[in-house]
Amino acid sequence: MHKLDRHMRIGIIGAGMSGASAAHYLKQKGYTRITLLEKDDSAGGKCHSIHYRGRTYEMGALIGLPTSRHTIELMKEYGLEEKGPLLERGFFDNEGRKISQIPVGLVQEFAKEFKRLPQLLGRYQKLQEPGFLGLPPELCRPFAEWCDENGLPVTMEVFRHYFSTFGFGSVENTPAAYVLKFLSYENLLSFIEITHMITWPSGVRELIRRMADRIEDLRLTCEVRRMEPQSSGEIRVETDHEAFTFDKVIYTGPMHQLGRLLDLPPEDVELLSLIRHERFRVYAYSVRDLPPHSGYLPENLQPGRNGDMMAWYYRWKSREANDLVTIYVMENEKLSDAEIRENIEATLKRLGGTSIRLFMMKSWLHFPHVGAEALRSGFYERLDRLQGQRGIYYAGELFNFPTLERCAAYSKHLVERFFSE
């Protein structure tokens, strides 16, 4: 391999977790001319931390898991080793009655299924590597089909609780590769046992802000309008403020919008048209007298219940002066904003809530992915062939799943693969 020029000009588009961590890992490799371009007025992307009565709350990314090795390493590097409180959670029916996560009559069956899970998932160690290349055919089918084939009907419902609540859609339709990328055996165990989660008392956005702040050339409110590879091998990047010339570019923005920024051949336009999203909403409500812990509503995680409240989350143990809870809802395009709010507030009342007041709502175009047929047809192999074409590289949620840990892991992988000797 030819010797890499550590003084080449590298432009990174997007200062979310993928872009900020790519900049971090490039800087670790000795690259000195990195420009980080972000269209918003602060770094963070979907890590959207807000402040309410002196404390932070999360309207985007929520928690990290004890298995989040890259995230924990970055926290140590940037002086964010502290963890928030370990909060209890429960399961409730739609009338506000507490229920068990698994019906009592199915507990023994679940124990039998769960005992087989490590061996089953042991076949797919490759899923723990960055990316989705070389998937076995059985992981390209919907997760519900994979569970049916492996005799895991009760376990599928447990997976649903943690996959759907975080806005990743229905396990009936989502390919198994995505579900198992997020919920490895160790991650699933962390949710079930409620081991200590990483909750960033100063806000998850603080980690990304600190990473971005170490980049000498950080540009905020700088939206990219166009990328134009030049005959010289350079890439001209036009923004709404000025134009830049880079030797290499790493694009971490939404891949479905790439065709607006870059001239693509028809086959690449067709490829990117296969990308799907989930529409996910996070509401912050001031509310009193809810059950004294975070809660899931399994009935509302079933297909056809979009627009109903799936879960609520308390970030702080003491709620005397901090009555804010965050509430998670899959968007229903047939319902108006007012109707979704009516659903939420009716559920809060059935749970015992009083003094209900909306503080804010954040809507996300969430979880970029493709369907089972596209996976079987080699979507990720075709996507990977775009890497490095005309000096442009790609990272972000689509490439390794939309969690902080998976985004950081893929950015590190990208730097190791293309920017290391």
C-alpha cells in the first residue's frame, strides 16, 4: 500500500456520532487537516440532550450499554466516565395495571428458549464486526420468521419489547440481521437484568460536543449543498457559506439524500432508493403521579398500534423538582398531531398521571435500513463498492445500525480500512 499523506485535506460531512468519531480516529492516526461540517448550530445529530429545571433529558439517543466498548473508551478519553442513576422499570397493561414481562404460564417455556439462545446466536459472530457484509441467508429474512424457524415464539416477544420501544419498527417485518445486530445475547441480557446503563448525567450530546471541539476546523450552521469531484482528484464541497476543496471526503449524512449532493449513476440512485426509515417521536411531558419507575406497554408494541404510547422513561430518581418524563411513539400517518397527543394523554391518565402538560416533542426519521429482499440481493455488497469512489467515503447509521456504539465502531473501522497503512 502506498504511503498515506497525513497532511491531506479531509472533509467530514456531519457532526453526529459517526462524523465526530471519524474525526477523532483520524486525529489519532496523525491526520492534521480535518474539517468537520455540520448544518445545525451544535454538534450531536440525533443525540439531542435538552435542559429542564437544571437537569438534562434525552430526546434522541437515550442510553449506552455495558457492552459499548468504543463508547466507554471515548468517554474515558474525553472525561465523561460518570454514570447516571440505575432506574427501575416495569411492564403495564393499557389500563395502568402492572403485569409481568412474560405471562406466568410462559415463563418455563421462555427459560427453555433462552437457554438455547447463546448457541443459536453463536453462529453469527460476524454480526459483531462492523457492517453487514457477507450475511448468511437466514438473517436476511424477517426476524419473526427466523424466530419461528428456531422455535422461539416467547423470546421473540422479549426482543420486541426492546427493539420496537426504541423506534426500530416491527419484528414481523425487520430482517433478523438488524434485530440481532442491536440485541446480541449480551445486550439482551443487559436489558433483562437491568445492569448498569450508561446515561451521561451531563447529556449524551456532551460526548459528541467534546469530540467535535477538539477538531481545529469545526464549522457549524454550514450545510453542504453540493459535492463535485474534480479532474485533479480533489473534491469541491459547496456549502451555504463558502466552498471548500478537499483531498478526501467522509460523508456521514443521510444516504437517501446523497443524490441531491452528488451526481450518481442510475444504478446507484436505484440502490439508494431501497432505503427505508421508521418515523419515531419522542415527547417530553411534565406529569405527576405516574408509577414510580419507567415503564413499557407491551400491548402497544404489537403491529397496528402505531400512534399509541409504547413506553415512558424517568431519567432521574428524584422527581420532586423534576417531573419530566420522555414518552416514545411510532408515528401513525393516519393520525394528526392532536390525535396522537390525545392517545398519549389518555394513556397517562389511565396510568394515574395528573397535571399533564406537554413540554416538547421531537420527531425523527429513524433507523435507515432495507427490507429482506434487498438484503438477499446483496444491498450491502453493492453499497460497499461506493467506498472511495472519486475520493468519497461513507459512514453513518445505515452501515452498522443506529446506536452510538455501532456508529463509532464503523467509523473506526472505516479509518482503519482506508486511512491506515
